[in-house]
Amino acid sequence: MVLRKTGYLTKEELVNSKCYPSEERFNKGPIAIVECTEEIPCNPCEVACKFKAIKIGKPITNIPILDENLCIGCGLCIAKCPGLAIFLVDKTYSDKEGLISFPYEYLPLPITGSIVEAINREGKVVSSGKVIKVLNKKSFDRTPVVTIAIPKEKLDEVRGIKRLEESKDSK
Amino acid sequence: MRVDDHIILGKDERKKMVEIKVDGKSIQAKKGEMIVAALMANGIRINRYTVKKKEPRGIFCGVGQCTDCVMVVNGKPNVRTCITPVEDGMIIETQYGVGKSNG
Amino acid sequence: MIEKEVVIIGGGPSGLSAAVEAAKRGTEVLVVDENLRAGGQLFKQIHKFFGSSAHRAGIRGIDIAIELLKEAEKYGVEVWLNSVAIGIFKEKKAAIKKTLADNSEKLEIIQAKKIVIATGASENAVSFKGWTLPGVMGAGAAQTMINVNRVLPGKRILMIGSGNVGLIVTYQLLQAGAEVVGVIEAAPQIGGYGVHAAKIRRAGVPIYTSHTIQEAIGKKSVEKAVICKVNDKWQPIRGTEKILYVDAITIAAGLKPLIELAMMHDCKCSFLPQLGGWVPIHDKNMESTNPGIYLVGDVTGVEEANTALEEGRLAGTAIAEALKYISFEDARKIKKEIWQRLNELRMGPFGEARMLAKNNILTSCKI
């Protein structure tokens, strides 16, 4: 797998894998995407989901499979993944835009309403985005979850924001 | 440079400061922190110079095993600054070679 | 001479775990640690651990340390800090150089019924021209500086090594506010987990596989690094040199078990590179070839905190059984569950080599 060489999965690899939600499901509402493709002994995501949408079973090295029909897109799994590999995508936000929620463990945290640079899995800026929500609940155990609105066509690509400088757009 | 605020560690709650002298210069250090950390926070990265070639050395292993960070502390040489906490009034000097002892 | 039922040398996750398991059944346990605080490497592991949710996965290392210390206190484990085990001698005698409250030192000889060696491992060094310059340090040292001492070892950092330590410490350096200009890896592929690599790629940190460091340059401390490509024999390729302006270089090139005390007591060792080099061998109870001397954690092979915790539990249970604080049948059940969890933690492509090596150890210990 190219991941072993480059350190990131390509959009094509993921979209074509059986782990990626169908377009039909995307058009129904928000859904989690578990971008975890290697056999590592790890299962907090399975335990985190109240709707039992993520399945690992035994042995715990099994790659997690998300059942797109059971997932309601609540996003609670995002903060629970030790690998920070789970994202929430909402392609139904508006006509032109969609939402992507991702774990963000850096300071400064972005401010709701600010404009940020959205990055892809390679860390390249591919779009600008608007910060819709920043959640840092106690139950997240210091893994804040940031939600940004970006152009719909970028939703399979964008997985975060460029880290912020101390002075601008910060809390 | 100190990490005053951190997403996981939170804000640095250590407020008590002590004063130490490093090669004659007074420096503020956080009470109880390791000597090497106080020095690094003040931009000092050289702890000693080697015997033969007089080359600079600084922290390497960080756990008290390699002795690259040793300095003369209160007159006593070969003190591993990565595992020794500061004390108010401590006198710290760059060690040259095997170090001089004041007795 | 003092007498203690069990002396555990090393208060990291494996040692504390063994202590808690034995003490909760009534065993008299003393943990000896050379540091000012027990917890081993846990206090710098600020990330959430992988593994089984049933056994502390998803919890940050620092919080596991706090939990363990609370449990140790709850079960009456005695702890000597700032105390170095300078030797263990025939018939389970331990010599401890204890530092007292007034900073004076005292030598204590302890006659134990069982000794547990939980001394862990230390970082490997990779030497290259200029490696002695201030600013070049182990990745673990950098991790201690940022997560425990809260001081940055540099502002622009080059990480050598793309195993899990290299990738995780890179991430933590970013969290502390440093810039990591790159991670270099001599092998043609990344060593650590894809998800760790993915995090730092998202943060814009390049990973240079098939690259090595040629030289660190600077007058009084690191000012720049020269890296270059290597061929499939790991030899530098001329003309591929690249200069990176950095003020710190952190080395994450693996760890090696600290086996001196085990060797001192004539514990048989095997050379297993998959586990970090020379390791003292043990049986299914984590007992060495020397009856009454147990081994747990990284000293038996470099793995992870969760395997260290399980091995500690195993030895603690076996010791409680040997000292008759728990029945054979109860111990058998507990040990079986622990082995199931250990085997699970060693599954998959990342654990394969360690699994084979550990099986090798168990087999050779039967002979």
C-alpha cells in the first residue's frame, strides 16, 4: 500500500474501498468515515458507538467496518479514536456546501465563524472554509472536534485545517 | 522557549519561581524543575565542554544515563542536570573537562 | 539486612502493574525506582493509547500513570524513589542505594523471596558527523522536555526515524509549538502505524523514506542538517544531499533493553533484534531461568505500554500464586485471560515479528 511510503491514503484509494459510504447514504445526512486501513490491535471506536455502527469484533486487529445504515452521524466516535482517523462528513448541509468534522488537538483552536484554510490528507491547502463549530467537551478528553463548511466537491478530500498562528483567528 | 499553554497539558500552573546563578548570571527558574529545563528555557543549550577537543555538549538522553548534560552545581562537578531539580540560590557553572570541585 | 517478600526494580507500567497485582492479594511489595517520581515513561505519553477498550485503550498515558499510582497506594505498595538498584546478588539479595530526605545516601541490602526486574529500555543512538553538537538528542529526551518539563528543545526540528516513537514525538513537538521540518527514514517504507503518519502528513510534515542524515552542522549547537538519499543497501547516494535549516535533531532509532541486573543474577539471555537486542528469557509466568527472578516490560523486549501492563499483571499473579496468596486454580484462570490479551496485542503485521520472538523465548525457556 502506498500509505507505507507516503504516510497518507489517497482519495481514490479510500473512495474505491468498501469502507467508504455510498453516495446514496451521503445524500441522506451526516455520516462518519473511519479512515483506518491497517490491522492494529485497537477497538475504542467500536465501544464508543452507541448505535453499534462500527464493527471490529475479535481479534481486535480487524479493520473497523462502518455500517452506513446504522450510523446516524452523531460524531461521538471522532474524539474516541486514538489514531485521530475518524471524520464526519455532511453532504446535505446546503446546495453548494458541505460540512466536515475532524479531531484537532492543537492550540490555538479556531474561532467559530472565522475563515480557515482547509487541507487534504497530504497537508496541502485545497480550499478555504468557514468554522461552524468547535467542540471541546469533557468527554472528549482533550480531543477537540472542529466542524468547517467547505465547497461540496471538496468533501472527499479535505480532512482538516492548516494549523493557526498564535495571533490570528485564535481563541 | 516555555510551553505555557498546551491542548493536552493545559496551562502551566507552576507559578513559584526560584533564583539560580548560571556562570555568574542570575536566572529565574520554576521551582522544582530540572536544571537543564531552566537553562533551556533561557536559551542556554551548552552544559559542558569536553576534555581534549573542548567541544560543546548538551542534553542527549534526558534520563540521566549519558552524562552529556553534566555541570558543576554548588561546586560539585558531574551533576546530571537532566534529572536534578533546581533549588533557590543554586550556583551552576559550565563544566570544563572533568570539572573542578570547590572542595 | 531488611527482608521483603517481593522487591520490584523499576516503577514504570510493568513494575507498578506487577506490584498492584501482587499486593492486592496480600503480598508485601516494595517498588524501587531511581527517579523522583514513579510511572516510568508513562508521564510523557500524552497521547491516547491503542489496544483493547476493556483494558485502558483510549486513555492517555499520563492518566494511566496516575491511576496506577493510586492503585499502588490503595493496596499498600511501598515505594522508594530516588533509589538505585546497584546490584542483585545470589539468592535474591538486592542492593539499593537509597537517597534519604536530607539528600544523604544509604546502602540497603534487602533479602527478598521474589525479585521482579522491570528496568525498561533506553534509546539507541545513531552517530553521524556532528552528532555531539548540543541540539542533537534522543526523541525520548525531546519528549521529556516538551511534555514533562514544558520546554521546547528547539524551534525547527528534524526527526530521524519513522517508527511509532518518531511519528508520535513529531506530532507532540507540533503540539508543543515547534516546527518539524521533516521525518527521515532510512528504510524504503514508514516504520510506524499509518494513522500516526497520516496525522503528521495532514500537519504538513514531509516524510523522507530512503533517506539518512549525513551531517549536523553548527558552531556551538545545531544550525543545519545535511540529509541524503540512500540506495537499497542503505548506502548514501552522492549528489542527493539536501540542507535543512534546523536547530534540533531528534533521534528515534529504537530502544534496547536494560538487562544489566538480569545478567548480574545469571539470567540466560537471547539475542533477538525484533525485540531490541539481548533480552533475558522468561517462561509463561514471566520467570527467568533463575527461579524467583521475574522479568516484565521492555526489559524482556521492546514493545508497548499495554503489553508492559499485561506482563506486569502476569508476574504479579504468578508471584502471588508462588507465595500462596492465591490458589493454583484462580491463578490459572487469570493468567489464561492475560495471555489471551497479550496475544491479541501482538497480532497483525506490526506485532508479528514480536509475537514470533516472544514464542521463541517461551520455547527456549522450556529447555
